[in-house]
Amino acid sequence: MKLQELIDSAVALSDDEVVTFAHSRDVVLPGKAGTMALITLDNGHDHTKPNTFGPKGLASLNTAIDAALARDDIAAIGVTGKPFILAAGADLTGVPKLTDREQALNLGRIGHGVMRKLVDGGKPSFAFVNGVSLGGGLEVALHATYRTVSAAAGVLATPEVFLGLIPGWGGNFLLPNLIGADKAVKVVVENALNQNKMLTGPEAVKFGIGDVLLDSADFLEQSLSWASKVLAGAITVDRPVIDRGEAWDTAVARGKGFADLKVSGAAPAPYRALELIAAAKDNDRDRGFAAEDEALADLIMSEELRSGLYAFDLVNKRAKRPAGAPDKSLARPVTKVGVVGAGLMAGQLALLFVRRLEVPVVLTDLDQERVDRGVGYVHGEIDKLLGKGRIRPDKANQLKALVTGAVDRAVFADADFVIEAVFEELQLKKTIFADLEKIIRPDAILATNTSSLSVTEMAADLERPERVVGFHFFNPVAVLPLLEIIRADRTDDASLATAFAVGRTLKKSCVLVKDAPAFVVNRLLTRFLGEVSAAVDEGTPIPEADKALSALGLPMPPFVLLQLVGLPVALHVAETMNRAYPERFSVSENLAKVVAAGKSSFYLWPEGKPVVDPEVAALVTVGSTPSTPDELRTRVLTALAEEIRIMLDEGVVAEAQDIDLCLLLGAGWPFHLGGVTPYLDRSGIAEKVNGTRFLPKGTASLT
């Protein structure tokens, strides 16, 4: 089919597309360089709804480029975007409508066919990257002959493999041939799998993606002036000679090692991208683009992508509208925050509160030495931000002045929100809350950062239990975006609404959780780790137990996760859950022995590779019935399917989507799994264990 026929067939499937139109106007370039057809991409919305490319948007761009190419009086073509946004890639909302591989194949062909006209049309083309440039947005810029980049642009990337796709409109071929395989692997694979890292404008130019970095204040004017000088020959753009020897292969091999580390072969997208980058060493443009079309079609029709899009929707939509949260209008203002405790977790909380709320934050502890250490930690972290250029000197001074400490809890008398961050011991927390209630105002919030204890029990003896909420952060506090907000039995709507308002201001993704042992993430991870530990106790070697779960592509193996959580903490939570649900949660005697011996890990790490600590091996007593990898994997997934069904029946969260959101944001579970329930549905384990799926067919799957 010809390009226009492909476009027409795709447009028929895009009834609800938010169309990014390509508006073209003539611009007379300075210096008698001629007239440029300047195409501005604009979907008619503000910055909260970035430009995206759907079939209708690509059709509009195609028409604008064709019109410019047909005119003899046009010396060059320019492409830019609405203020601060070029384009945020393909409109993925239409992907679920693609029901066969040929439709998916055509989507790649359309993008390639339209954008390559900037290369093959016979006129010089310029991309003026004025802001957000993701995926297809960056690819349209890569097709241009020349690229200017705004110094203020801070979101440039090809994030596709993070979702389960590849850069499908030229990125895998154009990038390595422009900047070399080493940098292309970093941008396409490593950055995407490393928490979806973005490039700034200066970084993009340093990488060679952009030809020149220009100030943001009059970016378009400067870009047009620069383009006129290029056309007049006053500026020559030199591009580096690309090393097509061993360095290319080495870069691809490094990328594969990185993908193995991140997804353990469980997600196909990064490996397909690496195959395309490897082939770009010898391919011409036609072969490179055709290979991208095939790979894109395969991935669009994969279960992993549908799970990835489901996960993306949870993180970008559901997380912003928490199920069950009270009306925002009930929230009370928070003008001062108190933190009980001055240890590492308390210091992390104080730093987050002062940075996001910019209100006075005061820490207390048992003695002045502890208090000074806690305040010193926060001040030191602010100085680090200043040293990295993340904040200005005046902001650093302001934030440090807001953080103080005291031994006397009377400093909390005028606080609106007080959170405790002390040792996980119920009676200690109850005592602290009882003392605080005598000091703080009647409408002040009392929050607990407990990871597993009952918030209801914590508040049971208080005169005002209705203002107590659970506020469970995940470590490291500054990195992990999840905040489990726990409603105790008597928590009122105003207190809960205030907690959600604070959580939003802290830039956390909040999920409402019923007060149940270990809440969501810790409950599921404890069940997960409990089954793995039990298998080790029965005779499965520790390294084999870790490898058994690698097929899922989880962020880290179970016994490495135990080290990160902290063995004493893991044991404490396991004991808490065992008391609550002894029939499902066991306590590993071997874990208890290792903790009693003061060990912090089951592994030593010579040369960065895990080896079972001989002293730990001597402590561990094992049985004679080891599990095979398949047996252990099935055992773990069966346990998770059972526990999730029980949690949903108990009303711990509103829906299965909230379980998945918690694991994605609080435990780093990969997007290609969609959290956990899509995988349990897809593998058939959910129906085998519970007699039904967690999600309707087609929600996070092809059918």
C-alpha cells in the first residue's frame, strides 16, 4: 500500500485521538537565506497535555511537509512545537485498538514514511527542539538535517523499552549512525531501564543529538538566525566520524549485559532494540527502517506491551486520582511539621518535608546529641543539593533555617502535622502518641510511618483517635514514589484528606489502604520472601532459589532484596505477619539464626558478585527436599495469587489495580509484568488458585 492509503486506513481507527496538528507558516529568514516553511506542532491544549503523534497527527504532518516540498519558493523546512513541548511520542491510547499484526506493522511504516520526507525531500530541514521531546518527538527531530536545542529543555529521551516497545520511527538506526553505538545504547536502553532517565538540553547537545544549544528566552529567533547562517554557508556543522569497528559491537554487548541485569531476559523490548542497533552498523536506511517496522509490530502484539501500557496508565492516571480518597476541600492547611525521632529515616522524612512543603520542620529525640546529628544530616543533604547545582544558595539557606531540633516535645505545640519515625515497637509508639496528645492542638494530625503495625491499635487509647493516620514511606524516601496512606478504624475524613493533600505536595503517589497487617507492599513481599526462605530451609541452595525467580525480571533476587530491606526488619515483619496469619506466613528459623548472629546479608560480594557467606552457610540448617526452579516459581506465584485474593476480599485496597500500583511504585516491579495481577492472569495461576482472573480480559492483555 502507498503511504496515503496506509494513513487513511489508520485514521479510520482513531476516532478519539487528541490530534496534534502541524500548522505551517512562511518565515522569511534573515540574511537573504530565503523562506522557511515553519511547521509548529500543537494539539491545542496547554502544557499538561503534551503533543503526541497518532494517525491523524501524522496525517497532518505529512500534509504540511508535502505542501512545503511542492513549493519552489521554500528554501528549507523547520519543525518546532508549542511552548516548551516538541512532542511526547506516539499516542499510545490507540494501541489496544490494533487487533492484528498488519495494523501494527502499518503504524511503523506510516511514521517512517512521513518523517523520512525531512531527509529525502530534497530541501534542508531543521528541528527546533524547544522542550519535551520523547520517543517519536525525538525521532522527528532526528530525521531533520540539523537540530537546535533549547538550554531549558529537560525531557529528551527514547523511553520506549521501559514500556515494552522500541523507538519505532528511526531511533535505533538514526541514533547510532549520528552519535555512535556507545551513546545510542545508553540513550535507547540503559537510560530507559534506569528509572527512565531523561537527558537535559545541554546533555543532548553534548551527546551529539543536537547541533547547537541556544538560550531559551528567544529560542525560536536564535534558531531561525542560526538556520539562516547554515543555509548561507556561514556556519558549517561538523559531525563526528562514527567508529564502526569493534567499539560498536562492544557497546551492544554492554547493553545486553545491562538488560540482563535489569530484566534477566524476561522482557523482549531491550533485546530487540539492541538487535536493531547492532544491525544498524551495516544496514542502509531502508533495511534499518524495515527491521524497525517488524520489531515494532511484534512488540505491539505482545502481552508484555499490553501489561506495560496498563502499568503506564496506573502510574500516570490512577496514581493521581487515588481510589477512595476524601474530597480535597476537607483538607486542613499544614504550616509546621514535627518529626519524632532523629535517626536516618526521620532525617530523610524531614528533608522531604522541608523541600516540598517549605514550612518549619522540627525534629526531637532523647538527647541533644541525637538531635544535633539528625539536624546535621538534613543540613548536610541540603548542602549536597547546593553543591550539585540542584538548588540556589538562597534556597539552601532558607531550607536549612527551616529545619531545627529539640529534646523537649513542647516544640510540637503549634505543629499541624506530627509524624513518628521510631523503632517498630507498638507500645513505644502508643506511649509517644499519648504524650503528644497532651501537647499538640486538637486538630493536628498524628501520623505513623509504621511498616507493619496496627494503626488502629496505636490510636486506641487516645482521646482523639480520629486524627491518627498511617503514612508509610518506602526506603529510600527521596527515590521511591509510593506512599501508603492507612485509614485506621476511627480516622475521620478531614484527617485523611489532609494526609492526602500533604502526600500530593510531597510529590508522592498515594494509595489508600485499610489498616491491615503490613498493609500492601510489605505484606506481599513478606509472603513472597517467606515462600523462598521456606524452600531454602527445605534444602534449595540460596543461589538456586535466587535464580528461580529471574524469569520474572524482578528488580533484584530475593536474598539481595532481603539485604536491602535489612534482615532484622524482614524478620520483624515476618513475625508480625505470622502472629496475624500463622497458617500462611511462616518465620524462617535460618533467618532468625542469621539475624541473631549479627549478619546483615546472606552474601559476600567479592568483585561485585554475590557469594554465600561461609559463616552464614555454617549457621543454616537445611532439609533434603530441594525445589526445582519451576517448582519454586510456581510456589511463590501461587502464594501471591492467594494472598492478593484475600486482600481484595478483606478490602485492603479498592481494586486489583491498587495492588499493582503499589508493587510498581513501592517495590520497583517491572512495567512488563504490569505489577503482578496481569502476570498471574496471563500465566493462568490466578484462575487455578482462585477460580477467576483478577482483571477483565483485554485490560492488560491482548485478549
